[in-house]
Amino acid sequence: MSAAAEVYVPKLGALTALTGTPTHYCAGCEHGTLTRLIAKAIDELEIRERTVMVSSVGCSVLAHEYLNVDAVQAPHGRAPAVMAGIKRVRPDLLTFAVQGDGDAASIGLLELLYAANRGEPITVFLVNNAIYGMTGGQMAPTTPIGMVTTTSPSGRDATSTGPPIDATRLVAGFERPAYVKRVFLPIAPTPIPRVYNARGALEGAASVRHAFEVQERGGFAFVEFVSTCSVNWKLGILDAKRYAADVLRPLFPPGVYRDRFGVEGR
Amino acid sequence: MTLERPSGPDRFRVVVDAERCKGCELCVVVCPPRNLRLTRAFNRGGYHPVEFSFHGERGDCTGCGLCYWVCPDFAIAEVGARRP
Amino acid sequence: MTDDRAFLKGNEALAYGALRTGLNAYFAYPITPSSEIPETLAAEFDRRSYPAFRTFLQAASELEAISMVIGAAATGAKAMTATSGPGFSLKQEGLSYAAGMELPMLIVDVNRAGPGLGNLGPEQSDYFQATRGGGHGGYPTIVLAPASVPEMAAFPALGFDLAFEYRTPVTVLADAFLGQLKEDLVLPDVAAPVYAPEWAATGARGATRHVLSSLHLELADQSRHSHHLREKRDRIAAREPRAEEFETDDAEVVFVAYGICARLARRAIRLLRARSVRAGLFRPITLAPFPADRLRRLVAAGRSKLLVVELNAGQMVDDVRLAAAGGADVRSVGEMGGLLPGSGDLVRAAEAMLR
């Protein structure tokens, strides 16, 4: 490696904000992708030594094993409240949480919406894969109508459970949030077979950075990452990406829903 | 990081940490010149890891870094540019 | 308020006691009969009269409030919240996580009548929930039981000291009577011990990270952690039981009572002694750890008739029986629903034990 290493200069490489611990995420999962996007932003903004992440409950429960920052565990759904507690006594720190759709849009919806309404200077990353992943594929608040899960074996039926919850629109419905964005994170199919684009990851990288910058300026930042869960959707990895593009992207339209500080496009 | 324009053969390369790879193929299908492909070997996790070649089905590595950004397992350890 | 002499409700006194011990953060959710605590703190926060008191915030729910306490406590701040029965049930979620993460914090339960909504009168029916730990999983509990307005003011300091020493939540278990009772008191000195715990999550320094998590997926890791918590519980049980005795030296019958019931018992003791019945009082100050050894010594010294007075159907009486270990006649008397037993009830029950 040594000879080659001298010949090549890294453009992209190791990150201080990653511990190096291999992840428990399933193959092809956007949780892993997002983990590196967060680490990259933390490195670029040089905020690692004053960042406290709040671990939520769900597939992201072990994110503190991978991100090389201080961490506090929140009860299921309460990550925004724990972050508010941190920021209220230590406004000099940065805090963020990676929440799943069950954590943020079901059991923790109150904590999310009240933090948004108060405009807490915190950063919430929501990984919306439309299912309870960690517990093995139960119906989530964001599960599309008709999707078969272990607790909606005939497909989600709106007459019984209501339609999917759109957390981004709910958050954007409040006055105080400064940055609300939805990113379609998976690689996306193109008209050419077996050719996918990586626009979501690139856009996600910028959005993560923006979300931290907005917090630094005292604003509430929320980014939803529409994602996949091939294992619990019982689809192949690339089939899951296509399903996400066909079904979830229209249901949860990507876009900038709020940008009070004008961080987009800078 | 700003670099002078790399030159010569094999201007860019991707370093794969094969032991971290879970063989999900995301890098394979986003790589425009197809410089990454699944191998038939097994790593310790029981996955077929990807390997990098300078010359893909559709051309040479351009150092675009898409593989790095999409990889969920930090198995694309580095994207490097040859010193001029 | 900065004068040291005052005439306050128990809830107000507790709020000032917390401020004077350097409280940093209070996260509120209103519930009768504890709401004077957040009301007093909100007023003082607006006056900015206590520089250490950086945060007062009313949360949207008890669950949100206790989770905010977790966040503040994780940075090493002195953080607290207060509630009553129904709210105390909701606090249990956060208390379990906090105990698992070993976070110091102060929780006040101004016990009202229950179960369910019950009413706003005093009961001591949250005894089991507080002392056993009403959250899931096993964890150490420290529960302090004030019996006067001066103690309502003094116990936040004791509570925070214990919470930080053992890195675990501490509960002050009062009742509606103590919360609403007004008494003269001298407020505790303003002391602001600065805690800067090395475990606090305030940012990684180089390679040193602070990860506060109650998740231990490897069975051996959880086992190690659970044994550590058990060892902590045993250490607390060995070092921290507190109790007070009143006229027990010659007592033929000893009341065992805490909080407002200890005061009722004192009145009954005076009446009984006037009737030549030698009565005394054993008053646990810490309900957890229960002062079992001290009670056992009392029984061994011949105090073999114990009359437990509680505002519930009989909860602490179990701990008294365990401590007495069959060496004493243990009986129970009390009231519920927000009513207090009358002195006559206690006198008659004591005399019945001697017959």
C-alpha cells in the first residue's frame, strides 16, 4: 500500500467523526449512507468536540457506536425533548438525532412537533423507510396504503389505520422551524437497466451540512430522508430502490419546505 | 482539497476495504464507467465484496466519488488522485 | 426572595431549597397539588435572581419534561422536575432510562389520592411505585420523605448530593398535605456547589468520548451493568438509610410513620403519654433505602409493638415486617382518599395493641 499511497492523494477518505466500528445495518441500507454523510459534515464543519448526538430507538439506536461523538440515549420517541434539555443548559453545544419513522412520527410525534413549534435549535434527521425495521417489519405511521407488513398482512387499510403520516409537512406547518427539507436518499433507477443515480446521497450530504449550519444560527432544522428497507419489504436491494422511487417518492415528495436562513443554493 | 490536475495513466483510484463490504452493489450500479464489480470471493462476513479496477466496462475511473457517497458500510475507504 | 426567614407553603419552600442548592434547569408540567413548585420557579426565573438557574421550560407532557431533564442531566447540570400521582406514573419511563444511564436528577412527587385521577387530597399510596422503582427493569432508588416545610426546603440539597454521589435519580416523596401546608422556616444557605462531572456528555475531547446509553445488546455486557447497579443499590443501602426516633427509649408501642403521618403520630404520642401509655415514633427519612437495620435494633432492644401509620392500604408496613423479621407485633392503621386519621384513631389503635 505504501508505494501506491504516495502516488495517490486522497480526495475522499477516512473521517475523524467515524469510529471505524462496522455497522449492524443490513446490506444496502440508507442508515449506513446517512451515517457517513453526518460524519463528513461534522468533519468539514469541525464541530466534533462540541457535538452531542442523541440516540433514538429503532435501527439508529446504535448510531453512537459508529459516530465518534458524545452521545446520550433517549427513551423511544423522546430524542427532540432530550436535545432540548441539552441545548437549554448548553447552547454552546451542537446536538442532533437520527430518528426512524416509528420513533419520530408515531410514539414521538408530540416531542417532534413541540420541539418544532418552539423552534429549538436542534437538528433532527428522520430516516423514513415506511416500516418498523428494528422490530422486524411492522406497519409504521408512514407505511403506504396497501403495503403488506407483519401487522398489516392484507396490506395497510386506510379505513382502519388512516393514511400515512407526512412528518415533513407537519413540521413545516409550524411557524418556527428554520429549515425543513425532504431528500430522496436511495440510489434511483434511470431509464437504463442497472444504471442508478446517486443524486440523493450528494443532496443529502449538502442537506446534513445545512442542517448543522442552521442550528449554529439558532434554528430548528429537520431533514427527512426517504429510505428503503429491503429486508422487511422482502425485496432485493435494487428492487427496493425501485419501489421507493415508484411508490415512496410520489407519496413523500422531496424538496425544500422551509429555508428561513437561505442556506440552500449557497 | 484542491489538487493540480492529475495526469498520466490510472489517474484516479478507489480503495475498497473488502472486509467491510456487504456486497450490496450500490457502488456497482452508480459507477458511471463501471469500475467496481462483485467478486466471487467471500469475506469474513460471508459477503462477496466488490473490487476496483482502473479500467471499467465503460471507461476509466474519473474519481467522481459517487461510490464513496452511497456506500453504507464505509467500505469505499478512499478515492484518490494520482500526484501530477 | 433572598431573605432567609420566610413563611411558605411546602411546595414553595421546596422550590427555594432547589434554587439555593444551585438548580440549573427545571422542566415543568402542571398538576395539582404540586403546581406551586413550577410557579415559584417560573417567577424566580423571570426575575433572574439565581444566576445558576439557567432554564425554566414548560413541556408539553410529563414524558417530554422528564426527557428534557435527561438531556440537561447528561451535560452534568442539576436538573429536576416535580409532579403528582398520575404524572409520576409517566415519569417512570424517563426514570428507568436515567437510572440505566446513571444520570443524577431530582424528581418530586407530591402524592395525591389515587389510583387513576383519584383526587387532590393527600395520600402516601405512591410508596411502592417510588421505593421499588416504578419503571421497567431493576435499578437502585433513593427516596426522601420530608415531614415539614423546613425539610421540604432542605431536601433538594440532600437529594442532589446523593444523586451526584451515586449517579442515580433521587425522588422526594411528599404529599398533598406537605405541599400545601404553610410554616415558618429559615431557608437554607445559598450554596452553589459546582459539579463538573467527568462523565458528562459535553463533547468528545480527542479520543475521549462520553457515551451515556442504557443499551447493552451483548448479554454479558448487560449482566455486568446490572451487577454494577445492584452493587450500587447495596452500597446505598449500607450507607444512606436515615431515620429519626422520638421517645422510643421506654416505648411500649412505637409508631412507624413518615411524612405528614409522622406529625400525626407525634400528637398521638403526647395524648397517649398523658394517659400513661409510653408511646414513641420511628420515622424513616429515607424510604429507600429503608432504615431496616435501625428498626431491627429497636426491635432487638425490646420495642416489640410497632404500629405503622400510612395514608394508603398498607405499603410501608411490608418493609417494617421485613425489618422486624417476626420479632415484633406489627399492625397497620391509616386513611385513604385524601382524609387523615384522627388522633383518636391512632390513640385507640395503640391502646388496642397493648391489650
